[in-house]
Amino acid sequence: MVDDSAGPLLAVRGLNVRFERDEEEVRAVNGVEFDINLQEVLGVVGESGCGKSVTGFSIMGLVPSQGGQIVSGSIQYRGNGQPINLVDLPPKGQEIRAIRGKEIGMIFQEPMRSLSPVYTIGELIGEGVREHLDLSKEEARELSIQLLERVQIADAAKRVDSFPHQLSGGMRQRVMIAIALSCNPKLLIADEPTTALDVTIEGQIISLLKQLQTDSGMAMMFITHDLGVIAEVADRVMVMYLGRAVEVASVKQLFAQPLHPYTAALMKSNPALASAPKTKLNVIRGSVPDATVEIRGCPFADRCDHATEHCRTVAPPVFEPEKGHYVECWLYE
């Protein structure tokens, strides 16, 4: 969907991920294509189950081996100049382990599920640091304290010996960020990093991530449901629906003129501060199709006010109505 000549940091082409569930095949990701350039923030937005997180896990080589697999496509990573197809690397092999956590970091959802309750914060941060940077236990502890200070945790020298349950939700999320940034990755995948946080803490975490991204110059893939967050943090946006990238554009292009009917419907469903009291929210009619059923045409056709019989029978290719603005919709043939 994007020009390869610029040599992006990450180039995903034709990515297809499948899961086996009760003798059925779940089509989690369907032919997704996108680039992430050096120092760029790509926002990824869409409804739950659209394939956002699975795409991130695929990049990290973390698609569950029990029932899940990348069936086709490539993920070309150019961290050191020479492209490496991450799909070709064994998920438990030394090559991907050298990249995962060091070259590419990830902030996972729900830190209470991601942080082991039996290890201290310092031990959790230090594990990856010692693996990738070959530091002693004492050096890893000192770096852990510096990282906690970097993510603005007060009294870091004391907190480094705390267990996850002794920290607030916002502090645990900051610890997750510290772990992801511990080896100065070139690419950070932030998978809904503000889930379950209140609005005030959410704002602090977003500001922190923006500051850290600017200071370090790393690229970032920011996954979220929130279009408001996307508008604040991203340079470009990929809108996903039922495992497909239905629209990719710069933030300015997308918010000035959303082209895909699904993107437009998402934006209309956002509440506005200027709305009169008790104003009903706009909703997208219908529901997301079953991911176990193969769809011949556009997956959004049954919910789209512009759909024709052609939309329901033939899948749309990618169109580029304006430079750098890509959309999968027959309206732009």
C-alpha cells in the first residue's frame, strides 16, 4: 500500500494469519499491507476483533503456536540496513530472540496479566536487559532504576524492589513502558497502552509516550480504539476491519476527508462536546461478520449505505484517490 523505494523500517506485505477454533478456521488477518518508516508513528484503529493486536503479535513472532499461524505474507524488517523477513525466523530461534525486545519492543495490554506477580519490578526489567545487553546483576539493577526515572516513576530506587500488586494501574503501565524501552528499540509496538486507565492517567501515559518517542527517535505502532488518541499521537493511520487494512492515510488526510464508509462511520459515532444534551450517538448498523466465514466481496458491504451487488460479490482492490491515501472501496474505482 506504500512506496517501497524509501526503504521503510518495517514493510508488511500480504500478511495472512489464521487460528483453528472448534474445527473452524478463524481468518484473523487478511492480506494486510503497510509500512512503518523511521521515527514515524503509525496509528492502528478499528473495532475489537479486527486483527490489530494479532498484527502486532505477528511482527514480534508471538502468534500462539497452539492453533495460530502466519499462513502467508512477509514482514521485512530493516533495522540494520539489510532487510530480514521476520516470518521466516523460527519463533523460538536465536535470530528472532535477538530482535524481540531489543530491536522491536512491545507494550502489552493489561499489565497485571503481563507482569509476573512473583518478581520485583527490578527483576522484571532486568531480565531483558541482562539478556540483550550482557550486564551484571548490579548494572541491570542500576539501569532499571534509571528506566523507572525515565518513565517518571517517583522514588525509583525504592520502587525497583516493589512487586506489581504494590503499584497503581498507571504505575504498572509505566513499568511496562520501561521494559519495552529498556534496550532502546528502533520500533515500539504499543498495544492499547491506556486500556483500563482513567482519563487523567490515560493523558499522562500518552504524553509520556509522545515525549519518549520524540526523545529517542524510535518508530512506533500505536494500536487503539480511540480516534482522539490517534489524532494526537500518530503521523499516519491504518484503519482495520475484519482483518483487512481498509484505509491508510496521513492523520491530516484521514481526518480532513475519510474515504472508506467504515472510517466515516467510526468518526460519526464519536461523541462531540458540542452536541446537545441527551443527543443520541450515531451507531454503525448491523454487526461485524463471522471471521470463520469466507467473504467474497467487501466485508463491510452489509453495513454500508453505498454498497451495490458488485460490492457484495467482488472484493475491492486498493485505490489511491490522492497521493499517499489508500482505500479498499469500489467508490473510488
